Amino acid sequence: MDLLLPGIGLLFWTLLAFGMVFFLLRKYAWKIIIDSLSEREQGIAASLDAAKKVKAEMAQLKSENEALMAQAREERSQMLKEAKETKDKLINDAKDQAKAEAAKILADANAAIHSQKMAVLTEIKNQIGNMVIEVSEKVIRKQLDNKAEQEKYIQQMAGELNQFGK
């Protein structure tokens, strides 16, 4: 049983050594240890506060970034909308201008056709007038005594005019 229980002398000297170390530590080192633990605790608390501040700033920056992104998306969609409206306006203006030019070209073509038609009709009238004058001249020159021969001659001239007109 001696192995389980320490001896009184050993216990006394152990307590005496512990007491002296405790006294020396308390007198010279205790204040330094407590101050450094307190300083370390304050440093950790300051670091935690700084981390909370940084986290709050990051959250604020994140919300600001999201707001900026939303604003940028809105501006982009507005710019795309304006570009589409401008494109549609340009296309419609070009279509209107093309229609106006086509109408002008068509009107010019109709006027030219009408002008040429009138010129052709005038030319035909002039030719018919010249033919009538020629026929009348020939009829007057040939003074026939017989009325039947005059009519036959007029019919012959009219037949020649029909062949010439074709």
C-alpha cells in the first residue's frame, strides 16, 4: 500500500516547492500574465469587431453592387428599346420614301405614256388628214363624167387607204 499513498515528507516538500513557485509567480509574473491575457482578449474582441465591420461593409457593397447591376440592366434595356425604336423608325421612313419614289416614278411613267400616246394619236390624225387630202386631190383631178366611175374610184382609194393603214 505504500505505493498508492505518498509519503508525508514528499507531500511536505512538494507543497513547500509549490508555495514558493506560486509566491514568486504571483509577485513577479502574475500581473504580466493577466495583462497579456487581458491584452490578448481585447485584441481578439477588436479583431471580431473589425470582422463584423468588414462583414457589414461587404454586405453594403454587395447591395450597392446589386443596385448598380440593376441600374445597368435597366439602362441597357432602355438603350436596346431606343435602338429598336430608332431602327423601326428608319425602316418605316425608308419604306415611306420608297413608296413615294415609286409613286413618283409611276406617275412620271404614266405621264410619259400619255404623252407618247397623244403624240402617236396626233401623228395618226396627221397621216389620216394627209391621206384624206391626197384622196380628195386625186378625186378632184380626175374629173370623170360618169358618176359610177367616180364612186368606183373613191372605193378603190378607200381600199388603198385601208391597206396602207394596216
